[in-house]
Amino acid sequence: MQQNSPSHARSLPAAPGLWRRFASMMYEGILLFGVVFLASYLFDTLTQSRSGLTLRHGRQAIVFVAIGIYFVLCWRARGQTLPMKTWNIRLVDRDGATPPLSRLILRYVLIWPIPLVFAQMIRAISQSTGDHSVDLLIVFAPFTLFIWPWLDAERQFLHDRLLGTRLIDVPATPKVSA
């Protein structure tokens, strides 16, 4: 099959640099604050909960689904979220097309294991040492996604490598002056 051959993958634009992906991730975090706030607000309103610890697992599930809906809808519509568009990054499959919905959902789910394993390691260290200041290292959990691209020849994330998706550079659209 030609679509799986390395030469076909090279015909697509190069992967964006790690710093651009990092900047896009930081911007994404700002936008996700709004998504999480809205989902939590709706959850609290519908359940009449007055504490973040009330129905905690239900709240976490709703936030997980809300973030997933945000990403999958953005990726499905144009292969980009707003931060990805800002930094000229697009998600495509091996053929350069928008991946199917099932693959986008699976991509969202596969993004989570590496940061969650790191978070559990931080928790275990904190509990075993009794030093709860170690818990602050949890802020680095999302950045563990950037370990694999340093090892990958094409600088792709592990979840993209597993699913046959990839992030590519998109040429900036020229601004038209009036």
C-alpha cells in the first residue's frame, strides 16, 4: 500500500517545530479554561452541587467529555483548533486528508495515558515521601507528551504515530489589504 510507505509520508509538509507546538499547547490551555468552566458550571447548575468535591468523578467525566467534544469538533471541521490555526498547524491523516471521526475520537483518548501515568508517578512519590510539595510537579504532566517527538524521526507525537495521523505545517494565508 502506498499510503503507508515512508516516501508518501515525506510528500506531506514537514511537522511543525516543537516550540510552535508548545506555544499552541499553551494557547490551547487558555481556551480550555473556558471549556472547563462552562462544563463545570452547567454540571453544578444541573446537579445543584455547591462544592468541587461533590460528585467529583461525575464532574471529571463531564469535563473529559466536554474537552473531547471541543477537540474532535475542531479537528473534524478543519483539522485545526484556533491555536493550531494561529500557529499554522493542521492535523491530517497519511494521505493529507482530515482523519475520520473514529480516528479523531481515538486520538483524543490516546493523548491522555502518558500525562496520566506521569501524574500517578508524582502522586506515588508524594505519598511515599510524605512531602506534599512534590504535588506541584503535576503541572509538568501535559508536557510529557513532548518526550516522544524528540525520539521520533519525523517529530510526531506517539498517539499520532500509532493512529497514522500527523501534524503538519500549513502555509500562512497572506493578509489582503483593502
